[in-house]
Amino acid sequence: MGKLIKSLPKPSVLLLFLPVAIVLQLMHVDGLPLFLVSGLGILGTVTLIGKATEEVAIYTGPLWGGLLNATFGNVTELIIAMIALTKGPSMYPIVLGSIAGSILGNLLLVLGGAMVYGGMKFQIQRISKTGANVNLGMLWVVLITLMVPSLVHIAYHVNPEAFPELTAASADLMVEELSIVAAIMLLVLYGLGLIFSFRTHRYLLMPDADHGETAEWSVKTSVIMLLSATLMVAYLSEAFVSSIEHLKESGTIAMSEMFIGVIVVAVVGNAAEGMVAVWVAREDKMELSFQIAMGSCLQVALMVAPVLVLTSYFLGDLMTLAFDPFILMSLAAATAIASASLADGESNWLEGTMFLVVYLFFAMVFWFHP
């Protein structure tokens, strides 16, 4: 047991906020105190998830390790969003913001941080060109798919006179239908992407380097840690969402609703894979870092977002894929800079810095957005 405790990453000490969150809920203390405590507790929990999946990646290799890390990292995001959906349409903007924020965070913040941290030690780090081009191509497909219902919604409500054949009700119905079709198509693309990565073209995406690592945990220990951390995340996420709802209603916090969704919720929900991606880049395992960041990014866009849309449909109030224009702009910018920098299969610290600068700029935009 002592050896296991010593092997835990230092940020996992934030798990001590779990009992504090339980006490606050029992005392019916809501709002900012619960928001901070539950958020810190989630960060500690996802750090534990990150460590466990990193251990499993040593046994499975970077492809399966990246998928596993992205999946369990996005469990937090999915649980937070699912709980928010049950609160009703008033929370939909935050859910949509968290979806976009996860894509931006993984693509710009996580991957950029990994490129900088690894690039400070190694001049050039390499990833599979095939994997980079395929993933970036899928990212462009995601962007185009998300833009269609969003632009239909924006175009009609900005200038309804330009569409005399449409009423407000028929325009909204069109956006809803497009969102459902987009969700189904994205899920199909996600499944095909998995077949490509793990069956038909697996040999092209596996890196040649063998780092010869030894796992600190057994597979059994890692699985137990993953399941335990997921249960803790589920509880803390409910407290986190409740505190956000209370803050929205009371208006006691200066952050905009968009900033909460795109930056705060997304960063908290994706901290696990983010930390692992940055850590392994320092060990010259940029392929694993790329698989984690890009895998999580695409998983949110191709699996989490469609699942949330279809779930909201069955809950009775459809959440459409109609994003704010600033969010669409940020997603387009992130996709463009990633395509320009990663298509050659190489990375360095300056390219990573560019990723971080773009992310920080849009974070400020969302902070001031009404």
C-alpha cells in the first residue's frame, strides 16, 4: 500500500477535497464554495485516472493507450454534460460551450503544452504523418458538419427577411433535423475512424520507437483505480453542475456563461488526459501525446457531442448543434493552425507556443463575451 501511495502523482492530493465537497452538500452550502471545492476534487480525481491509463498504455502501446486515456478522460466531460442536460435547456449553452472547449483545449492547450514541454528538451519530435493527416482531415469534416446547423440558425435569426419561405418555427425545425442528422453521421465517422486506426491501417500508425518502460502498477490495480475514480468523478460532477446552476441563477460570479462552458468546465473535464499528454512529451513519446490529445479532441466531437444531442432528444428537449459565431471562429482557427503545423509529422516548442497563444487569445474573447 505504501508503494502504491508513493507512486501516485502529486496533484492527486486534491482528492482530499472530495470529503469536503460531501460535507458542504450535507450542510446545504452551494454556490462558489461548492464550485471551487468540487472543481478541485475533480482535478484530483482525473489525475488519478490519468496515472492509471498511463500505466495501461505501457502494456497496450500508444494507440490503445491514447484511446483509453481519451475515453476515461472524456468520461468526466460526459458525466458533467449529462447531468447538465437533466437540468433543462437553460444549461444547454454551457454544455455546447464545454463541447467546443474540449476540442479547443485538447487541440491547442494540451497539444500545445506538450509540444512546448517536450520541445524544451528535444529540438524535433516526430509523429506519424499518416495519423496526423487522417486526424486533421476528420477534424475538418467535424468543423464543416458543425457549421451547417449553426450557420442556418445564425443566418435566419440575423436576417429573416432573406428567407421568406421560412418561419421561425420551420427554421428552428430545420436546425433540429440537421443536428440529428449530423449527430448520426459523426457517430458513423467515429466508428470508421476506429476501424482505420486499429484494424486496416494500424501498422502505419504504430511508432517504431520502443521506450522499454516498466509499469509501476499491475493491470488489475490500474482497472480498480479507473473504476474507483470514475465513481468519484460522477459524484463530484453532480455537485459541480449544481454549483454552476446556482451561480447562474444568483449572478454572483463575474465570468460570462460562455467562459464557464468553453474554458472552466472544459479544462476541469479534460485535465486527466491533458496532464498525461504533457508529461509523456517530456520523455520523447510525442506519438502517445498526439494520440491522447487528438484522440480526445475527436472523441468529443465524433462521439460525446452526438451522444449528448441524441440523449437530449430522448429527454424531450433537443439540444441542437447551433454554436455561437465566436465559437465557430475559434474552432476554425484551431483547425487551421493545427493543419499548418502538424501535417509534416514534426513538432517543436515554437509551434507549441503558437498553439498556446491562440488558445489564450480566445479565452480572453470568451471572458468578455456577453
